Amino acid sequence: MDEQPELVKRALGGENSAWEELLKGHGRKIYNLCYRFTGRTSEAEDLTQEVFIKVFQTLRTYDAAQGAFSTWLNRVARNHLVDHYRRTRKDRLTSSIDEGDGQTAADIEARPSQIEGPMARVESRERRELLQAALDRLSPDMREAVILRDLQDLEYEEISQVLGVPVGTVKSRINRGRLELARVLKRMEPMRGQGTEP
Amino acid sequence: MTHMELENLVSDYLEGQLDTVRRVEAEAHLDGCPECKELVATVRQTIELCRSAEELEPAPWLVPKILRATIGERQATFWERAMATIRPVLHPRVAYAVAMGVFSFSIIINVAGINLRHIKVQDLNPRTWFYQANRNGHLLYARAEKFCYDLKVVYELETRFRQLRPQPEPGPGEAPKQSPPPEAPAGGSTEGQPPGVPQLALVQEPGFEIRNSKFETRNSLPRRMGGLRAANFEPPISSLEFPVSRFEFRVANSQIGPMSSPRRTP
């Protein structure tokens, strides 16, 4: 990641290939972050695009002395996701509970793993859906803390910078989030055995 | 340590961030509290589930879409345009056809005797190609024919040496054994000789002489093989009576026909 500030400089200098490289290097992480927050692939794609447009527009505000580019990018993405969450809260409350997670069969089949077999793919998909359903039941504060720590593998200090809260608060949120997630998963496990959606 | 304290410290405990005192307290509590033990196990499984969750792959059109939305339609680089041009050629069927074309062309060039480094105007004339191909074909045929004749000479010489070896004499009480004549194949033979006798044994006169340790052929070599010398050829001579250690083959008369034919008088 040492070359990131250089890439940012080149992108700011109008070098399109540098911007493309930044996008390709971080696109997948941001997409997964968006997916974990929303639980919908189509919404995650839209949000990823919006995040990168915002990043492109505010790239000049990035200061390498303040931290790594990935931390800054995560903070921009997180703020955008929180805004999106607040904006769409009313919509989510009124939306049908039978809508599912918005991921159609076509979405899943469009990106099958080329290495694993069909059974492994099904199991992997089930685990992912179960985890996503459990994450959706957490409060936004706890969810983002758990996602950044356990799914995005960020350090406590980085999470603290991204969320703008002290490290102690981050630890507390992560701990409470994990406990809550464990309880939700435990409650969902029997339903999973019956093959019903939570 | 109480249940509530352990619950607050479960993440630190699982991540190994507790100091020794707190860790010992937590372990002591876990030893006597099955509920907390189960809670710790469940949280551990949850963390493992999160960390083992594979990342989703974004749709392939997402990055190009974002690029279009940020920097507009991207201009393809020179190499991308070049690769796009030659990509159809890299298709296996096309590549195979091109390779076969090059191979065929190289064969034609080779057979026609055209030197691409020093190409001349007359090399472009198809009549020249035909002439050269015809010539090369005949040369090749002649070389092959000569090679066959060479082999034939060597084998014939070996056969005749075998005939020159003295047969072992029978003992005083033994009647000379005569090997029974080979049986004729079923249906008989239209030839006047038994089929088991080799054809070369019927040659009456050898096509060579041994004089003064010199081995000379009288005839029998085809005209095109005149001047053939097989120096340093050492046949199996252990049974020969005369002290010949080295033979020199020399065509005595190169105007006489093939070796297997009867000797002609010059």
C-alpha cells in the first residue's frame, strides 16, 4: 500500500490509468462493505458507484499524513452508507418482509466460484445468506463495527479513524456486536435446518 | 469474575488481549460456569464464520461503469487497440491455419531452391520453381537409390565371405552329414531350385578376387557407383586361412551391371 499516495497524486494529476488502478485495487473491498451493510447486490453496486464518484470528487481532500488511503476510503464509504441508511430507513420499514435479501438466483449464479463444486457453492451461499440475515438484525453501530473488524479485517485504530470514535468505544461496539450476532445466529440455526428464511 | 464481566471481556479474551491476571480469572470462571463457556464457544464460532465468509466478486461491468461515470469514456491505449486487432488471429483455428500456411510456404521455398536472403528476379518465375523442384526430386531419388545399392553391395560381400569360410571336416567314423533338402512349401514351387537355398549361393563366380592382400571386385557394381571405395572395412576373418588383415574394395570395372548379374567379359 506504499504506492497508494503516489497513485493518488498521479490520479490528481489527471492520469486516468492511476485512477483506474485505484478503482480496481479497492473496488472489491468497498463493494463487499456495501453489500454487508445493505444485504442486496443491486443496492451494493449502486452504492459502490456512488462512493467512488464521491471519492473522485473529493480526492483532493485526502491527506497522506492523516493515514492510509484505504482508511480514508473506508471512512468516505462508511459515511455514505450511514447517510444512505438514514435516507432509506423509512423505505425499509414499509417494504415487504417477504422481499428477501434482494439477491436473485441470477445474481448468485452469475458469479459462481470456479474452483468449488456445486455442493460447496451451495453451502457457501447458505452461510453467506445466514450471516447476512444475522447482520441485518444488528443495530447500525454494532453492525458496522463488526463488519469492519471481522469481515474487512481492519485494526481497532483504523476502525476508530473510520468511525470517528475512540478505540474504547470501537472495542465495546465490536464486543456487543459479536455477542448479539452470536445470539441471533443461535436463534436462526434451527430455522436454517428447516430450510426457512429468517 | 461475574457473568457480566466475562461477557464484556469475551472479545478481548478470544483475541488474547487480556493481561495475565484477567485471563486467569476468566479461565477460572469458565471452568465453573457452563453457560459462559457455551457463550464463549458461540462467539468464537461467530468470529470464525465472519472471517471465513468469502468476499463477493462485483459484477464485471461495475468498474467500467464507474470509470465512465468518473473520467468518461476511456480511450483505449495503443496496445489495447493492437491486441483488439490481432485477437481474432489468436483464435486456435486461425492460428493453426496460419501456421500450416507458413509451413507449406517454407516447404515450397525449400523444394524450389529459393534463397530468400539472395532472391533474384528469376526466382519469382514459376517455371524456375518447377525446374528446381523437379531437379531436387530427381536428386533425392538418385541419392536414395545409391544408398540402396550401397547396402546391397555390403550385404552381398558379407554373404560371399561366409561362403569362403572352410566347412568343418567330419570325423573319421562319421559319415558326412548331409542336411536334408528343405521341404518344398505346400503347393510346390515353379522355380527350378529349392526355396531354402539362398539366391546368392547360386552365383557361380565371385565378383571379386583376393590378390596380395588386396581385395578387388571385378565387376558387379553399377555404373553410377564407380570409384566406390570401402577402406578400413574389416569383415569377420577369423576363419580365413590366408593372412588378410585389411581389405580394400575397389571397383575394377565400373561399366558392368549390377552385382548379382553374371560377370560379363570386358
